[in-house]
Amino acid sequence: MATTHIPQEEVLRDLPALLARVHEGESFIIEDGETVLAVLQPPPPRQLTFRERLEALKDRDTRMGADFADDVEDGIRLHQGDRPNISAWDE
């Protein structure tokens, strides 16, 4: 949704209605003339914990690709200072 610029008087007049709109996903920039006083917006989506992400992965029926082990080895070598064979990545 778009961000709406509103004067502080509108916020003071009907805060419950404004909060209901924020609850629906709308964002507001509250202004006093040319001065921005505040930004009112919904909170960011809740981030999953590591444990929740791991549990979600366990529930999926996925298989690793045939080249997965090679990619892991390249990552290990890169971390250890060796340069991986990146020309094979584009094949």
C-alpha cells in the first residue's frame, strides 16, 4: 500500500480510525506543516527463529541436486582461501 501524508490535526481528531487503517497495512507520514513528526506504519513481518525454519525444512519433501556436494566443497575451499572453479557454475 502507499504511504499517505497527513497533518497532525487529523491524527488527533480520529486516532482509532487511523490505527485501523494501519492494521490493514497502510502507512502514514504525520506532518506539522513542512515538518515530519512521525511515521506510522505496520510492524515488519515476524521473523522465524532458526528452530522454526529448521522445522519447516523438515516438513518439506525436497531432494538435493546432484551437484550439491561439489558446491559445498567449493564453499569450503573458498572459506579456506582456495579459489573455487567458478567457470563450471555457468554450465
